[in-house]
Amino acid sequence: MTGIITLPLVPLRVSESERSEMCSQLLFGERVEIIEVGERWLFVRNRSDNYSGWVDRKMIQIISPEEDQRLNFAPSYCVPVPYLICDKISSKQKILLPGGSILPAFSQGRCKIGKEIYQISLPENINLPETPSGKIIRLALQYLNAPYLWGGKSILGIDCSGFIQVVFAMFGIQLERDASQQVESGKVIDFLFEAAAGDLAFFENAEGKIIHVGLLLSAGTIIHASGSVKIESIDSQGIISSQTGEYTHTLRVIKRLL
């Protein structure tokens, strides 16, 4: 079975309980494969990044194979700003769509999912010409000061890899969910002084495991989610706290995706 998200966002949990840890979030328009059906909970796999977890079945709209096929071959639109206001035409209600949401079968500001039509007003100046690195930085800066939330993927709460995943989705590049997965993409940049705006910097713990990721604004500055989305200094050793001047994350590798 296939489901689609028609709420602004839905928590993806480690186990089938509302008290369970949230490991990620599903955004409006994302489709999931339903792997296991419980009395109240569904174990699903997000098609966008293959991330799996448990979801309250009330939060998933099941779609037919025919509807799924229709959406597969129709153009889609990824929300490129932290949020947009969306109108549900039939019910005359409004919902907020977080950045990175997908509007499938999108045409002239509208998409149809099941029997409902969703309409948005496209943001102004979204098609101004700019370099790839300039665009990715503009998208990232929209999340400045967003609070940190483990498993979060929205302006109201986001984690380090969720921040990178959403920003790159807005840019048109779909990345994996976790930093340890995202590090597998892109070309290695050997030295920090060779890095460019838009490169990704990955950081390790004492055991050598990748545990953090951020977006370089230059060879000496980085925007990342740690406590909140913020800009801090970086050198070949790692990130330097803007509050204490101490190192908070140990640099492991720099990757170029653009």
C-alpha cells in the first residue's frame, strides 16, 4: 500500500507509541510505502529518502495504485521557502506547508490529491538568476535562528542533517536523511582552504563516526543546526563556538555536491 502526507508534517517514530523518540518527520506531499499495518500504527518507508519508522495511521492518507501512478508521472513543486500558506479549495480551509513540502501534479499554483485541491500563491522573485552556490546559501539563510529539534525538518524545529536535507531538496537535490548517509554523496575536497560556498562539512565523534553536518558559507564560516541554526567560524580542526571560542565539532571531511 501507498500513503501520502496531507498534513503540514507528521512525526516518524522509532516505535509504535506517541512517547517514542521522533527520528524524523514526513512533510506534506511525501509518499510512503506501508510495510507493516498495526491496529493504530503503520510502519512506513519514506520514498524520498528511504527512511523508515512508525506513524499514527490517522495521519496518513491511503491512495490507490491508480492515484499513485498518476502522481508518479505528473510534475511536482517543492516549497522553496520556510513556509507557505495553502488553501484547501473544497473545504475552504488554510494550512501551512513547511519548506521542502512537495505539491504533486502541480500546475498553475494548484495540485490535486484524492478529491482535494490545494492552491498556493507562488513566492515572488523566486526565479531571479543566481549562481548555484548563491541560491543554496539564500535557501539556507532562511532558516537562521530556527530552534534545534532532534528529528525535525521544519522552521519550527530542525536538526543538522534535516536542515541540510530540506535546503538541498529546495534546490532540487534529494539527499539521505542522516549525516552519516549524506557524507557518501559528492566529491571530496582535500583542504578547507580549497572549499567553496555551498560545500558540506562533516564532523566526527571520538570513535570516528559522522555525527554532524553543516553548509559552508566560505572557507572560514559555516551555517549549521546546533542549539539553533546559526553561523559560526570554522578552521581545519573544526567549528569554533561563537559564545565560548572553544571547538564544538571536529572536522572530518568536506564534500562538494554543486
